[in-house]
Amino acid sequence: MPADRPTSHNLLDLAPPDIAWFQERSDLILIPIGSCEQHGAHLPLGTDTITALEVSRRAAKKADVPYTPPFWAGYSPQHLRDPESGVGTITLRASTFTEVLYDIARSLIHHGWNKLVFVNGHGSNTKVIDPLLRRIKYDTGAFVALYKPYAERYIGLLEGLLENPPEETPGWHASELETSQVMAHDPALVKMERAAEDRAQVPRWLPGSFIKKDGAPDVEFDGYQYFVFPMDHGEFSRTGVIGNPMRATAEKGEEALNRYADHLVKAIDEFRPLEVTISRRAFEERV
């Protein structure tokens, strides 16, 4: 192994010669993005950011590509709850969120990266991120992708890992999966003595004929999920938890994070040979 090989894959830890070392070998970089929002009484506000960071860190090491420090604030207006409630959520307006990520992307492209992969740990970020991805693509010609390493309704490659049955929504907010992943990251951050098992409820302002089973924006009526309503999290989740975190373990979290990271590495290997032509490299409007 060469003596000048960087000892870290995190951009914050690198100096220009380290960046040059990586760019001689790959034109791809990972950008973890998450949120700072309540996850019940037993998990930290940074739960979604931890997911994005852990998957990015593991994938970057295995694929030998760099990753940026995680962007910790996301689009979480539904998690603020009442004024002076003290839940701690910090949310960005959609326009602020996308502008910040655009500037991050343009800075990276300016410095020579051609392929950007956002690794997103917070579901609601996807509600506003499509215009950002398209803007980066159309403005610069860069290859840009969004990777979503979480479960919610879609268990996907975590099939057989989680124990909770579907009605206990193992992939939802502060449930079995997220609790397990934070345990794998740092068990001291998880306070299981505070954990609650809870389910989504129909908001009081909707007729009782409407059904809400999880945290997705879709609401069922008359057997079909054709309705979407702007809801605050507190209107359908009393505790901030949707599901059952009681079966969470650090071992499950470790396995889940590794499965996501390995899946991402496979994709990175597919992206490596792609030829990308940057139409606009300089970040001229950076002020």
C-alpha cells in the first residue's frame, strides 16, 4: 500500500494531495444527507443522519471513494410539533434545503468530481429533492443519483432480517430498523427504557372512514389509497414512534447497514466506467 495513501475517506479529513489521490482513481463522491428531527423519546434527533453517514462511511471504505461530511438538516416541517414543545427538530424550507445541496454539488463539480451520489437517510427529503437532481444534471451535465437506504414500507434487501410483522411496521419511524441501526452506531445513544410501541392513527380532523396505517402520505378511503393530505407527525403519531422498537438489536443494525453499503458498492462499481461530459465545471455564481 503506497505511503501517501489517505488514511480517511471523509472529505473533512483530507488535504488537497489526498483529494488528488482519490481523483486519480475515481471521479465519484458520496454525499450523505439526513435530518435533525424527533424520533420518539428513545432515539436521538440525528437518527436519519446516522443512517446516511454509516452507509456512506462503510460503502466509501469498501469502494475506496471519498464521502462528504453528512448534511444534518433536512426537510422536516411535519416534525416541529407545537411552539415551545421542545422536541428539538430543525427543519429547512424546501427552497433553502435544495439551494444548500445545490451549492455543495456545484462546489464538488468545480473541484473535479463528475459523479455525485446523494445517500439519503430521511424519507421526507425525497418530497423536494427531484428538482435539485434535475437542476444539477441540466446545469452541469454531471451524473447525479439519489440512494435511499431505508425501509419504511419497502423492506427490500432486509427481507428475513427484521422480526416485526408488517402490522408492527418494522421499517418505520423509530421502530425496529432505525433503533437497531442507532444501536450499531452507538448503543449509548439509545434509551430503551423510554421506548414506546405505537401505531399511526387517523388525524382527528378526518372522518373515521379514512384509514392511516403508517407514516406515508397516502391515506386509505373506501379500500383505496388515492388521497394525500398535508399532515403533521403529531396528528397521527402520539409518541413520535410508528411501530415496535422492542425487538431492536445492534446485530440487526450492523447487518442492515452492511447490506445497504454492499448494495451501494455494487452500484458504484457499475458507475465507474461511465463516461461523463461536464458542460459547466466552474461555479461562477458562487457568491
